[in-house]
Amino acid sequence: MLGRLDAIHTFSSNFCITPFVGKIPYPHTLRLDAREVDDVFSIPLAVLIDPTTTVAETWTMDGRTIPVTAYRHDGRTIWGATQRITASLIDLVIAIRADQD
């Protein structure tokens, strides 16, 4: 376990998510609970840090138009609370790197 990120509030389900960051040794076989997890994938940190991976769009959901920031890579879209948690982690990584320079 490396630490805890700031809590994120979900808009659609009204949950409060407290994300934790940890290191998983490679290789590692994940045991997924199909009731909880639909898919697992990885995206290199260098790709997520690249600003061209981030898109700002307007989506229509449930008849409402909402602004959405997302990461797009290799046919996948990370958006919503997952995108905000990921952005929080990336901001932290960038700040740590800047402090080390």
C-alpha cells in the first residue's frame, strides 16, 4: 500500500469513493469477482500523462447534456469517477516528479 488519494463523490450514484494506491508485483494473476468487475486493463502512465490522451466532450445522458473529461487510449475510454481518480493520481505523480528535479 502506497497511500490514500482524496475522496471522490460520484454524481450519478451519490457514492463517496476513497481510492487507495498500491503496488502489485509483476506478474500477478488477478482474481476477479464478475459481480463487481467487468474488465481489467492497463494503460502505461506515460500515456495517461500525455495531454493528447485527454479529451473534453459534451455527452447527452438521460436527456441531459453534460461536460465530460475522459482518457482515450487503444479503443478504451476512462471517464466519470474513474477518470477523476486517475487524474488525481496523475497530478500527484507529476508533483512528485517536479519535487525530485
